[in-house]
Amino acid sequence: MVEQYKIGEHHGITLLCQNGSSDGFSEECMLAVDVVPSSMCKKLADYQFISVIELTRDYQSGLFNEALN
């Protein structure tokens, strides 16, 4: 999980996949497809999501390697 967000009354999260793709999911979608975090990487606990472009750059630079492996 990269970020938690709220749009109107709807809550959601952005997930980063091992292949570098990312997508947003509502709480309802996460429950429907049984999305459950497997662990937390303390090194990245303070990561600040800025934009998908920055997320892609951070992924390409290897920032998430420890968390995704």
C-alpha cells in the first residue's frame, strides 16, 4: 500500500504491484477481492505519495525493492 485517500465520502488505497504498476481500490473493492497486507516495511513507513510519476520514478530507482521481494 502506497497511500490512503478519501474522495468525497469514499475511502481507498493505492497499491503498488511487484511489476511496478499501481492502482487505486475502494474499501469495498479491497474486501471483495480479499486484499490483505502481508507485511510492513518499516523503512518505507514514512513514504509520502506525491504522484504516479514520482511513484514510478521511485520504483525504477529501486526504492521499493526490499518491500516487494
